[in-house]
Amino acid sequence: MSIDKTTDCILDFLDCIGLAVEERPIRPGTFLPGIAVLNGVLIVDRNRLLYPGDLLHEAGHLAVLTAEERKLAGPDLGGNGGHEMAAIAWSYAACVHLDLPLDIVFHPDGYKGDAAWLAQTFANGCYIGLPILEWKGMTSSDGDNPFPSMDRWLCA
């Protein structure tokens, strides 16, 4: 699938689950190329976007926040280690849900060189961040539809 089709697929999904997304030019120098967050809105600049899977990761950061927290979210979403792990698990679940290859989220230039390790860890059923998603009531590790299925995509 081309980068544009993958991006379209991801953006359609984010719209469907109710995350605010806006496509427009953004300045260079954002933490992830082509992606910014302002007041809870995920801003995407297709001309600067290098990895569509990064959209899922940043969306995961927003998704694990409460609705009130989301409205205030800005560019620095990675400061909370628990939320970081939850965003990784959420982006994995979204990747599986969208039937995208894992290297869309866990691409070679991501996760400070640990992308391959993360992909293998998740493929082996060791779900880093799952307890946080469970605690937030978004999924469960057992029952009829366990993770990576999600009971809800956004934290209430």
C-alpha cells in the first residue's frame, strides 16, 4: 500500500473514532516530521510526513487521555512513561485493527532503535502498555474479545 493510501486509511480511522484531525502545512522541526498536536487536534502535513504509522502513535497518546485532557494536549505528549507505553499498545491495536503490516507502526527509524524489538515483543503476545489500557477501561486481556481488540478507542 502506498504512503498516501496508508495515510488515508489511518486518517479515516481516526475520524471514525472521533479524534480531531486537521490537514495543513506545519513548520519544520516538530518531534515527528509532518505531525503536530495543538489543543487536542492532531495536525498532519502530508508534504512533511515520513511515516504514516507515527500518526497512530501520536493518536494513541491522545486516545489514552480523558476528553478534558485531550482538549488541552499540546506538542509534548511523550513526557509520561505510562502514557507512552499505552500509546505504543494502542497504536499496535490500531495497526492490527486496520490490517496494516506491523512495520507501519514499528518502522526502522522509530522508537530510538527499538522498533524491531517492539514488533517482535508484540508479535510474541507480550503487550507492553496493556495494563494501562485495561485500567482505563479501553480493552481487556481476557474475555470474548481480548486485546488487541479494543472495547473503545478513546478514554472517557
